[in-house]
Amino acid sequence: MNQQFTDLILVAIKQRFSDLHITGGFPLIFRRDGLIHFDNSIKWSYSQIDAMIKDMLSERQLQTLRKRWSVDFALSFNQVRVRINAFYTTRGLSMAIRLLPATIPEVVSLNLHPSLNQIMELDAGLILVCGSTGSGKTTTIAAILEGINRNRASHIITIEDPIEYRFKSKKSFIEQREVGVHVPSFNQGLLDSLRENPDVIFVGELREPDTIRLTLDAAASGHLVFATMHATDAEDAIYRINNCVVAENQDVIRYQFASALSWLIVQQLTFVKKAGFRVPMLSILKSVPSVQSTIRDNKLTQLETIMLTSRNDGMFTMKLYENEFLNNRASFVHPHKSFGTGADSSNEPDYVSSLIDQNAVQDVVYRSSVADALKPSAANQNLHAADENDLSYVILEDQDVDLKDVLAQFDESKE
């Protein structure tokens, strides 16, 4: 690991930076309290950045960077964890670096509403946390998952790209899989997890239509499922869910979403003057009969009115949340109590099985439904044969395969 880079990260933590941006021939850029700053005293050449990134990446990650011209990964060193996106620009390779808390914070230490602790008691349903990049969605979910981990015996599976928080199993048993490292895709990870007897599933970010549909199926089948999405409000989030399918199927997916949803949280960070730093501001939509019928009937513009009139059910618009919770809060926990050097959440080393080819980066396109994954294994007399019959997929070993080639493979497999 480049010593100048590791020293920079340690300084960034002490200075309470949230993000760093490193690009060739340009001053260091950092973000603190949501504002961008420049440090002209620190600058890297193009070749230095190339060497630095190459030193950080595994062979598989380097292969991904060469093919896709960008790669997401996370690193732990000196009892610090960071998430990095390396990408290609007019200045060559650049890095966007997010500093992660050294330990998984509790809900209270994130200045979140205490009602979020109720989620830890749920057995099933979809918990969808929305917001822009950098709004703290994953951190909020990590705090809730850690609450479950500390307080009840559950089997928790996370599917992420990349893994941001490393959990240490406590009362719960936690297994973490990273897309491209431990599983080829979110879709395969979801289907796999349903055959692995989970109680709680964290899907990471909902981007692709198939991932959205599989997530809804998993939540509707009796699991507690957490996911994140880029959306500005509850209405926007449901429109995105709705538009992941063709028009003739949108009534079906709205019905499925209304049935699966438990909480829909939209989060943004806002600067609180009396605190002197940014804290999360939320809107909270809960699944009650009026919300379910509004979603099914596609009357999404009525959701804000329901939230305004459902305070007794624990719902908030962002304005209500600001006025009733943030403005009336006597004190706030400073973010530096979550960020800083300390023991990584899990000291367990990664083990690479000799049976796995770590450089075989594959995309798997499934044609099976989640119902296939939910078939009890005891009912299958021949598990291998059942898998071949029930689960149909195409493996794309070349990332540069065109769509027409994928369709051709599908056609051939049907013959």
C-alpha cells in the first residue's frame, strides 16, 4: 500500500473529511460538512496515480478496470476502512474515496429517529432506504442490521458491491458476499440466498429490473429484506419501481410492492446550525392500509397527504421531521464519534478457496423465478437434476458480449 496514500487517509480522518478526490495533475479535493475544498499542497502525477491504483487492486479488480474503465472496491488498513471508485477521465485515472466509520454505529449515534429501532423487531417485509449518493443510506441500514446482530439470533446475508461494513457475528450469524468477488451478480446472490435459509437479506442498491423483482419476491416470501435506491422522495421511489416493467405489468408490480413494503425511508444530510455539522433528515412512509391502497391504485401524489395525517402511525414528511424532531432535539452526537481509527468491525481474514477461480469474472443472466429458489430441497430427490431442470441461465464469460449474442445464446438454449 502506498505510504503517502495511507498517511493521507489518517490525516483525513483526524480532519473529519467525509470524501477525497484524487486526480492526476490536480490538487487534492476533499469534502467536509458537505462542502468541497482544495488543498494545493498535495498533488499527484498521472503515472503516480496509475501505480497507486494498480498497487491497490487485486488481479480480478484490475481486469474489471481494464474492461469497464471503472471499478468499485473497499480497503481496510491501519484499522481504517474506505470505499473507492477508480474511473477513467480526461485526466486519466481518478479516485473518489469515501471514508467509512471504523465501527458500525448505533441508530442513536447517527442522530436518527429512535422509531427506527422498531425495524429490528420485524420478521418480514421490505425496508427501502432512498436518497442521493453520499446521504448515508448504507450506514443507516448497517446500524439497523448491527442492532439485529446484537439482540436476536438470526441468519443475515448481505449482497453488496462492494462490501462497505464488515460485520462480526454476535447473536446473529452473518455471511457477506461481494458482487464480482463471491457472486457474479445481485440476481444470482438473491436466488442463492433464498436457498440458504436466511432470516434477513441486505441487497445493496436496487438498479436493475430483475433485481427489483427478485427483491420484492424475497420480501413477500417471509424474509426481512433491506435495500437502497436513488430516489428523491417516496413518490419518486415507487415510480422507479413501477417503471422497471413494461406498462401492461405495472399494475402487478405495484400490487406486489404494496404487499411487500414495510418501511420506505428517504434520507438526506442537512446542516444543523446549533449542532455545527450535518445530520440525517428523513421522510418515513409505513405500510398501512391507506398507503397500500394508494400504491395499488397508482395515486402516488396522495402519499404526502397520508404522511401528513398519519403522525400517530409514526410517519413523517421531511418538513415534519425537521420541525418536530431535529428542531426540538436538545443535543446531537458528533460524527467524529463514529469516524476515526479503531478496530475494524470484523477482524476475520478473507479466505480464498482453492476450488474457486477468483479471476473468472462472470455475469449470470437468470431466467428462473424466485419460486424455483424457494422449492424445499427435501422435496428434490435428485438435487443436481432438480437444479438443472428448475434453474436456467446463461453465463457470459466475456464482458464485451453484445446483446444480440446474449439473445442468440438464449435461443440456442431453448432448442
